[in-house]
Amino acid sequence: MNKISRRLFGKSAAVTAAAAASGLSLPDFSFGQPNPAAASLRYPSGFQWGCATAAYQIEGGARDGGRGPSLWDVFSHTPGKTHQGDTGDVADDSYHLYKEDVQLLKNLGVQVYRMSISWSRIFPQGTGQPNPAGIDYYSRVIDELLAANITPYITLFHWDTPAALPGGWQNRDTVKAFADYAAFSTKHFGDRVKHWMTTNEFVCFTDLGYRWGSFAPGLKLPAAEANQVRHHGILAHGLAVQAIRANTPAGTQVGVAENAAVFCPIIETPEHIEAAQRATRLENAQFLTTILEGKYPDEYLRHEGANAPKAEPGDMQAIGSRLDFVGLNIYAPGYVRANAAAPGGYTIVNNPESFPHMASPWIAVGPECLYWGIRNVCDLWHPAAMYITENGTSSSDHLAADGHIYDTDRIMYLRNHLTQLHRAAAEGYPVKGYFCWSLLDNFEWLDGYSKRFGLHYVDYKTLKRTPKLSAEWYKAVIAQNTVV
């Protein structure tokens, strides 16, 4: 291999910069042309490439078509809760611009699209009479996707709990209301939608909303009450699985999208690999472990003691309902080392201050998290299929003078993560697809519109969508089924 000196690298960079400054075009060979070396990073035939979004983050139309308010409507309208008081009232206005957004998906060449349904657009009061306008809206979106040969993967709940439900997730009645909503929605759309996810990221609508108060509804409950909220969350998932199976045709696929804590071995040696697996099981005890094992781990119950959640007869059977696939939302790693003297036999290693991160400080750069996220779950619980249901990053995106957005940091992040995901696929783990977060810049919860995660830049004043450089890159990945 020829060595590249620092001086030669600097000269090459200077030529590139000079060409850009003078308006000259350099040869376009970055993404579109086959690279023989890329064959080693080719994904299996039939691998599904997609994008992901969520209703409250992109739809807008908060008061249109009979939609009822959600807890996030209430929370974001409470002063001081989100960046500069941002709300999802308009967001990307996908409620009115969904046809344009489906065209963006089609232009990328994706085969699948993960979206969520707003519960309060179907049932404005959370229960009772369904809303015909909401049903019609999602029916039109589904039909538009299918006409574009894009398969919808629908999440029933992405945090937008109807505000009208008394007590929210503190109230066991909300669990039943969710199961009824799941039954209605999947029965209505199940003739065309064959892939469903019950809920998205338990910790975000339970712990963050009811224990720590940073997400809607902003409560800070004592441990026992917060643990019961957790229990209601996973019970709602389990009852929804049963409702979906009872109301959809044979062959319908049911799963969950979970941001399980991912642990990578600090060094890939047997003792640290085993420690990472133990950490995966115990640190996810309250959610994913319980779902996949059908019972709370003894270690979790001992740790919580008198604050442990109270299960009623039949709860655990529902919670452990069989899944067709497990979806993981993965953005950043945790690291562990073996430690025989520590509880569980492992110690979580905190990152030093110098550890690299993306524009959002919580997104530490450790692409091996996609490999270990898949591997640990598969080695522990052997799911039939797995998807990466979210992976992506924020970037300080801005329009350049030529009207383009050169988000090279996002491409770096995605390329390295997909390289690690390929490692899992190449080793035979049953990873079936990947959903990039996100199709569009959108309402990013507490960060409002200050953080941009999309492959497409959204001008929030005009709502114009502009593909970023990462969209061109992802399109090439999909076309070649290969990391480029």
C-alpha cells in the first residue's frame, strides 16, 4: 500500500478546497459507482432497507381532523419543558404533505417504512368512539406507501398517550384502553399492513415521564409507583400482542421497538464478552428481559424489594407473549468489563470526558454497538428475527452557499454503524432489516427543533424538504445492498 504523507494529504485537501471555492465540479465517484472492495460489506439478499419516523414528531395537524390532544401536546405547551417552547403543532406538516414524504422514500429506494399511528387521532378520548377522519388519514397514507411499493411497518404507540385518559400510565385502565385501540387499529388496517410493533422505547414513556419528570407528563413518582407504571407499560405491550394476533390475518408479524441498553465488551475476550451478556440481561431486566423471559428476573425483584411491581393473575403470561421479531433502537454503546467481585460479575465502564460524540452529546461514537446489540439479544434469547428499528444521529446541518447540505459526519456515523451491523449479518445472526432515523428533520422532544436527525433538511418556515448528502449516500447503499 502506498503511504500518504501528511504533506501529500494536505496538498490533496487544498486542491479539493480550491476547486470547491472556485465553483468547479469534481468527479462524482463517491457513492454511485461499484467498488470491488465493497463486496465484503454486501448484505444478504432480501435485506430490508428503510427509514423511521413517529407521528407526533412529523405529522403536525395537531387539531385537524378531529385529533384529540396527547400528553405531549400538554407537556410541550407547558412553559420551560422544551427548547424555546417548541411543540409538535405543525412539525413537518406530514399530515398534509404525506404524499410528498412518500415520494422522498420512493426516491431513496427504500423497501420498508416505519411509522407510528397517533392513538388520539384514532380515539380522541383514548377510548370510546373512533374518529373516522383519523382512520381515513392513515388509510390514505398506507395506500400511498403500497402504491409506491413500500411496505409499512407500523408502531401503535410512540409516546403520544391521549391526554383524556385519567391518570395516564399510572392507571391500569389505560392498559385495557391501549389493547382495545390495538385491536381496533390492526383489525381495520390489517388487510394491508402485515408488520406491527406495539410500543416504542418503554423507558421514555415510563421512567422519563413518571419517575424523572423530564418527558411527558413530567411526574416524579416514588419508586414503587414508578415501577407499577413500568409494569403497566409492558403489560400493555403484551395485551396488544394478543389483540393483534386475534384481529389480523395469519402470517401477520408482531414485534416491539425497544431502546434496550447495549453493552459492548471493553475487550473482545471471553470473560468480557460474557460480562457484556450478563449486563445486557440484568440492566434491561424491567423491560426487554421480562418480555422475552415471561417473568421478572429474580435479581430485579430482590433489588426493588418492597418497591417491586405488583402483577395480577395472567399478567406475566400476557407480557411474555410470543414475538415474531425484536426491534432495537440503537444510537450509542455502553461498555463493561468482567469483575468477579461486583454484583452480576461485571462493572460498567464510564466513558472519559474525551470520548467522541455527535452533535447530541448523548450519542457517543461507538459503532460496535449495532453488532453487540444484535449479538447479545440473540445469544441470550434467540429471537426468530431482528431489526434495527432506529439508528441515526443529529448533525449541525446547514445549507451551504450552493444550496446543498454536506452532512459528512452523519455519513461517517452511518457508514461505521452499518459496517458493524454487517458483521452481525455475516455471522448468521437473523437481522432482517434496518430503519434509519430519520427520513426528515423533526420535532426532537425536549430538544424541539434544535437538533436535526433527518436525511432530508426541513426549512421549518416554508416546510421545504431538501435531500442532504447523507440521502444520496443512503440511496447508493440501498441500490447496491452494500456499505459504500
